[in-house]
Amino acid sequence: MAFNFFTLLFLIAIFSYVVTLLWLNIRQNKAVTGSSGAVPSEFSQKITLEQHQKAADYTCAKLNLNYFEVVFSAFVLLAWTLGGGLEWLDGFWRAFSDDVLFVGVGFILSLMLIGTLIDLPFGLYRTFVLEEKFGFNKTTISTLVSDTIKGFGLALVIGVPLLYVVLYLMNEMGEYWWFFVWLVLTGFSLLLLWLYPTFIAPLFNKFNPLENQALKAKIDDLLNRTGFKSDGIFVMDGSKRSSHGNAYFTGIGKNKRIVFFDTLLKGMNDNEVQAILAHELGHFHHKHIRKQMLISFLTSLLGLALLGYLITQPWFFYGLGIEAMSNHAALVLFTLTLPIFSFFIEPISHALSRKHEFEADAFAAKHTDANDLISSLVKLYRDNASTLTPDKLYSAFHDSHPSASIRIKHLRTK
């Protein structure tokens, strides 16, 4: 199989990607272990040395697994592309039919299935070994099997028709097919956001109305003061899978829900829960969700326009190990390689996300007691065994939230 200049560029990109990720992991490991001997002074009253060292051990254990994942995923990508894996899989489906849509859907679905099987050992190890070791895993084998069957069923019911429509538009809509695909994907994303709270999420978790009437009264008062309306306040059985705590908003338009993990409510007092909710309300007040959606839609439009150009370039296919040019092969090659080429602009999106977190914190401090939010954040870092001393460069590439010390320092100035 003949390669070209793009092959060399691809290899350089993969090498740079892997080396940078491993280097960042080493920096993170050094920063965390180097500071594990003493709790940072601003947290010494709330977090014990034992808890601080547990967070360090947990962080390093995840890093040790990630070292192998990074290298392994790079070899898998090379095997699929330059190693001829995609070429073979494409030929396999072409032998069954001349129908380009049948071949394309079969090609992509089988690739996704094989990819899921390849990733399965990592997921099992992370859940039943790593998370179990540190006391976070609550997932049972039966829950895992149930989640897998439901996820596969949703992929067939929702994913297959969508994939068929995308490939149909790519084949039939001429030079500007990418614009019509973008319209479909944008509409589908909005529909999914609307459907998720009431139709999809309940397939995997139970959502019960908040029973704590005192807390509900405080939340209702906060919602009235901030002018926010939701479709309800619910408690999710997050403890079914993990002891990690969290809270989130979901849905769009009038179909919005406030969701608290049951694990979060067990560790917080009412004022702390109210402060966490105020932070989430801050994201809506500053229209962060809307801005992120617009950015996502714009970048997807630009990405599809780029694919519209690449799909006509033989060097793009040949350079990545594919001899027979096709729409489905172009879609897969673009999806597989985009994370490699876009990795070095990740700090830009994370910097914007951290700016949003500061704005949401400021909103929460305005409408609740900042000390309650600080207390809740310290508990979240403690109970989730999140490191208090991340490396700055590692954080720039990986973290969408500011580090604990920086975030709390900002809150104390409010």
C-alpha cells in the first residue's frame, strides 16, 4: 500500500500527541506525589492527611492506567489506518453488497462494535478493580449487563436511522451535502436534549421527587429569586453505580430538570446543596449552556465543511491506508483522526470553561453564602478523592474546572 506526505504528517501528529500526553501524565504524577506529605494549608481544617493521601493515590492509579491506554489506543489507531484494518473491513462489507448505504452502515456499525469490545477490558478494570480498590464502585455485574443491553438497544433504535440519513445525504445532496448533514445533526442534538430527561435517562436510573421539604422550600425560594423555572427537582440513584457525588441540569426549553445524586445529598447540609444549585443556576443566568451549544454547532459546521473538502482528495484516503474512496470511509477516517490533530487547541476550550465556572461561582456567592459553596466544594473534592494539587499544564489540557485552591481563593474575594 502506497503512502504519501499526509502519512508522514499523520505519524508526526500521533507521535506528538502520545509524547505530550505521557509527558503531562508524568508532570501530574510528580506534582501530586510531591505534595502528598502535607495537606495544603487552606484545606488543613477540613481535609485530613489520610484523605489527602488517598486522593493522591487515586489520582496516580488513574494515571498509571492511562499510560497504557494512551499507547495502546495509538497502536489501535495505526492498526485501523496504516495497518490496513479499515481497508479489510471495507472489503468485507463490499463483498456482501453493491448497495453503498448498506455497505456504509454495516462498515461503521461493525467498527463501533469492535471498538467497544477493544475498550471493554479497560472499562472493566477501571470499574471493578481501580474504583473498587478506592471504595467508589457500586456497580454490579447485573447492572453492567443491563446498561450494556439498553445502550446497545438505543444505539440500534436511534443510531442506525441517523447513520442511514447521514450517509444518504452524503451520497445524494451533491457538493454541499455537509450543510444538510449539519442541519440534521443539529436538529437531532436539540431533540435528544429535549428527550433525554423524561425518556432516556429513566431507562438507566430512577428519578424521585425531592422529599426533603425544608430543602425543597429553600430551593423554591432560590428559584423564585433568580427567575428560574424547571420541570421539577429530582434525586437520582447515583449510588447504584458509584459513591461519587454530583448534581446537574438537563433538558432544554420548558423541559428542564434539576437532578441531585443521592450520594451528594447524603454528604451535604441544606445550605450547601442550595449553594451548589445556585452555581448551576449561574451557568443558565450567564447563558453558558447556550454559548457552548452555539460553539459546538459552529465547530461541527466547520468540521463538516472541512470533511466536504477532504472527501474529494485521494491523498486523504491513501495517506491513511484506504485505497477505495467512499463517503463512509471518509467519515470514519475524519472521526478517528480529528482528536489527534485538534488536541493542542484543547487548552483554549478548557480556559473558556474555567471562565464560565468562575462566573457561575460569582453568581452563587451573590445569591447564597459563599462560605456554603466553599464548604460544599471542599466536601466534593474530599469525598470524590480529587487531587488538591494538580500540575498547571496537565490541568490546562485536561480540566474543565479550575483547581480547588484557585477556585476557593476566588470565592473568598466575593
